[in-house]
Amino acid sequence: MLIPSNYGMIKVYIYGFYPPKGMGKVYASLDDTVVSCKGTCKKKTIIRALSKLNEILSNQK
């Protein structure tokens, strides 16, 4: 999944989550910063990874 932002494209890689409620992993990256999160709910895990990436990027700038 690609998400446009003012700083570039945020790439979100989603693995697993099959069968429903199965474990999965989400990677969110912007430039050379990468964060990962594991969970069972796909939507919440994606939001958690993007929030983590936002927190790291806001602390860097």
C-alpha cells in the first residue's frame, strides 16, 4: 500500500492475517526509516505502525 505525504511516499507492507484473526505483521517505511508491528487485527495493526512511524519522524525533525 502506498500513501502519499508531504515528505514522500509512505510504503506499507502487510503480511499474514490469514485466516481471519490470524497473526500478521505490518512494515511502514519512509526513506530509510522502517517500523514494524505485529498483531491479529489488520486495521489496528496498520494504524499502530503508521502512528509509530509518525512518532519517530516527528522526534527526528
